[in-house]
Amino acid sequence: MSSGTLEPPPLVLKHLQEDDLTEECKDLMRSLPTADQGFLYQYQGSWIPRSFMQGLLSFNKHFQAHDTDILLVTFPKVGTTWLKSILFSLLNRVRYDPNAQQHPLLTTHPHELVPILEIDIYGGKQVLELTHLTSPRLLSTHLPYSLLTRSVKDSMCKIVYLCRNPKDTFVSLWHFQNNTRVNRGMNPSTIEQDFDNFSNGISPYGPYWDHVMSYWKESLEKSKKIFFLEYEKMKEQPTICLKKLAEFLDCAFSPEEEVKNVVNDIVRLCSFENLSNLEVNKNGKYLAANKAAFFRRGEVGDWKNHLTAEMSETLDRITEEKFHSVGLKF
């Protein structure tokens, strides 16, 4: 039942600095198209943030998936932090009672418990070892399906994919990117500027629609390998979704756990209200963002407070065009 996630004190996560770039990475980046003031590089059809290019190359070169691995995959700002906490609690519920006062989630940010492969593990010249993690290893990535290693695709490791309505995804991404821009000493972007980029497919790990569709198609063909989750359904029916997720990961709740309401305990522990009010998630930084920026609102439909009618119609039209043929609706 216990997973290979990181226990406090967490692994010292390494984040890329300019002098960590290998010559191979520098040469590659010089050959790639850029966007968003040089922050994004177009690599094999996807826009990868500059600071994660080294990690992507190292990930592709070094990562070997285990059949028991569990990989959480998300497009940025779709509920990644929330699902990291849920997966960590679910897989470690025997080791850590969800009601325990010493639960790791009460003292450690979710992103420090479930590392991102191309950022935390492979983001520097020196690759961090994963050998100390016990099975199953719980890891995460923002990479589109096309950029996953062959070992991930060919192994029996399981993928949990979370998507979110493109309107709420964009609004959350805009707020988050401005937080990181300000922390880097840059000027924030207007919502109009970022909207034009997003709707044209230019965003971290974008295009958004290609990212979602690649995993949706794979989940239809490989339902035992890829579990496709929607943020809105998770918010509406958290206990039902959590039970299905546990079954997919071969760690279904026992009758005894059902009687003890362990499912509800995990939902409560990992709720936005609970996590966002913890001191560990209010102070400090992860990457270039304030930790509090990972807990902005977490609401369904917040886009209505930010997007014009024209913006809404634009995203609706693009979504219909992109997803209609594969039967994916929001």
C-alpha cells in the first residue's frame, strides 16, 4: 500500500539555473523557435518553458519506468496540486492515517512530496537518484504524451491524467504566470496578451487542446493503463472519483475502510479549504512562484469573472473544433 513518494524531510529539489545547461541543451535551444519573450521554446510540436528544457532532455535520456510506477500527468493549472495530495494520501493511507496530526501534507507542500520529473528530478546537470524510492513510485510530469519516454509507454506503469475546462485552465494559468513574472522582476502580462497566446496554442506545454486530446485518445485504447479524470467531476463527486481512482490503482478501499469513512477522511484532508489554510502552503516559494499561488481559488466557473463574452466564445469554438471528432466534451 505504501508508495515511493517522498517523506519529510523531502528530497532537496533542484531547480535549474542558467549555468546548469549542458552544451547539448544550449545548442538545441539556439535552433528552436521561441515565444513569450523567449520564455517558451517550441520542441517537437509543444511549447516547453526555457528553464525546463534541460530537464526534458535528461528525462528522455535517463528515465526508466518501472511497471509499478504511478505517473500523474497534467497540463499546468488544472488541479495538479490537489490531485498530488489526493494520490499521496491514497497510496500512503496505511502508513499515514488521514486523521493523523503528523500527516506529511500538514507540514510539506504537495509538490515537494510528489516531484515533477522534468523539473525536480532531471532539472540540473546532476540527475537525482530515484533508487531510494520504494515501490510504487509516485511521480508527475506536465509533458504531452508524445514526449514521454518509450519506457513509460511500453511498461505497465499506470498514468493518471487530469484535465480541466480550458476557460478555467487559462484564467488560472494567467494568474500563476503573472505571479512568477513578478517574482522574476518582470512586468505582468494583461489577460488579453496571454489570451491571444493561449488561444493560438502558445502556452507552457501547449497547445492545451493537443495535450488533452493525446491522453484522451490513449485512455480510450488503453483503459487499464491511463485513467482520464475531469477536474469538474472531481469537484462535484470527490468520493466517487476517489473510489474509482483507488480501484484503477489496485488499492481499492476495503469494507473496513468504508465503515471507518477513510474515503471521506482523505477528501477532507485534501480539500482546497484545508490545504490552502495550512501555514506550509502560505509561505515560501516553489520554483519561481509563491507557494500560496498554487491555492488561488480552486473554483469551477471562475472564468466568468475574467473573460469577456468574445473570449468565451473563442475558446468554445476552438474546443468544439478540436474535440468534436473524439467525443470529448466539457
